[in-house]
Amino acid sequence: MSTQLAAPRRTGGPLRLGRRGIGLAPLAWIAIALYVAFLIYPIIQSVITSFTDRNPLKPASSFVGFANYLELFQDQRLLRSLGFTLVVVVFVTIVANAFGLMFAMLLNRSTLNYRAMRTLVFIPQVLSGVIVAFIWRSILTQNGLLNVTLQNLGLTDAAVSWIGTPELATLSICVVVSWMTIAFSTVVYTASLQSVPAELYEAARVDGAGAFSRFRNVTFPMIAPGVTISVTLGLITTLKLYDVIAVLTGGGPANSTKSVAFYLIDVAFTSNRFGYASAIAIFLLGLTAVIAYGTTGLLRRREAHL
């Protein structure tokens, strides 16, 4: 009779691991397929279309080479829309981040009341840009809430045309977009402030640092990654601004508030120049990538020196 004991059989430990690995692979491939189908493929198609004179009213399109891209630098309406877009981007970036940081510092408390106020501050970010524009349009019209309030207080004798003159319409759009973006910046900065160790503030107080000194030497360096996130995402969002302008001013008055994205839609669906519109889209994509990448690089280097 053999005294050797049979080796215990393994009951599929590695097999189960293999099955789990195989089970996750299809999900990854699905994600990659969706990424290619809804992002990479449309970009490639836009690039191809930008080298043609495609028009949906024509049965066929012709290859025009770089003619559409050369036209970009001669199109005065595009250059005006680019100038307007950059003005809005600069204004919104400065205002939204300044007020977002201020609100975050004011609301950086753990009590129930402060949590409720943070929720209220975030509401503009939850609302659709179309809804926000309709709300502000009712406020800024000739007989809107703002003019009625100013007249009742005796600050103006007549209604101010907030969206009827180029300068005030531009200012109105900047204010509305800033109002929306402040909500996002506030949330980002609140999260950044809550990650700052309390021990650093205690050490600064022991060293005799005042409020401003604690902000400059402790708070601001520690929230540097939050600044990078807020500024970069705010830039990207504002560069492709369309919905607020479409509802609030419709690009007017006298085409003074047309952003690059608004002008792109106008060229594509009013003039039916899909080829040239695709060239504008690729130009806007490249401009956004350059600005976002450059801003991120500068802010990252600033983080390293803080």
C-alpha cells in the first residue's frame, strides 16, 4: 500500500484571476471604441473636409488644398470673432478665479449652514447654459429686472440697453459667463482649501504670521494645483462658448458678440460652407490646445517654484 499522499488539487485560483482579467478587457476595448468613434473619427473627418469645398446643397465636393486655411487669415469677420472671444476668455478667467477663491475662503467651514451655501453657489454650474441665458435675458432687457431696479432707485432716468449696444452687450456676456464659471471655481478652490493641513496654519500663527502672510505663504502655494485645474478648464470652456451667446444676444448687435464657435455654426448652417467651417473648427481646436497646454505648462512650473 502506497504511503504517498495525493497532492491537493488546486481549485482554480489562477483561473479565477484569469477570468477576471479577461472579463475587464472587453470593457476597456468598448471604452476605446467609443473614444475613437465619437472623438477621433469626427476630428479626422473634419480635417479631411477642411481640404474640400463641401456644400450640402452640391452633389459633390472638390479638393481645394489649403485654400480654406489661407482664407482664415483674410476673413475679417473671423478675426473680429476671435478678438471678441479672447476678450471674454481673459475677463472670465480673471473674474471667475478671483471671486471663486474669495467665495471658497468665505465658505470653507464644516457647519451645515456653510454646506448649504456652497450648494447654492454651485447651482449656476448645474444649470444649462441655455437656461442661464434665458434667465439673464429677462433681467437685462429694456423692461427687465435690472433696469426697473435702477430706475426705482433713481440711478438712471431711462432704461439702459444692456444687450443692445456692442460695448454693453460684450460686458453683459462677460458677466453672465463669469457668473456661471464662478460656481465651478468655487468648488475647485473649496476642495483645495480643505486639503491644506491645519498644522501649517497653526505653525504660521505660532511664528506670528498675520492673515495675509498665512494666505501668501501657506494657502496660495498649497492650492496651486487647484489654480491650474480651474484656470485651464475655464479657458477651454470659454473658448468654445456658444449657447449663452446664441440665446442672450444672437451674435448681435451688428455681429459684435459672435464668438469663434458661433461664427463657425453660422458659416456651416447659414452659408452651407461645410469645408470652410471644418477649417475653422480645426483652427479653434488647435488654438484651444495651444492655449490650454501653454497655460498648464506655465502653471505647473509655477507650482514647482512655490
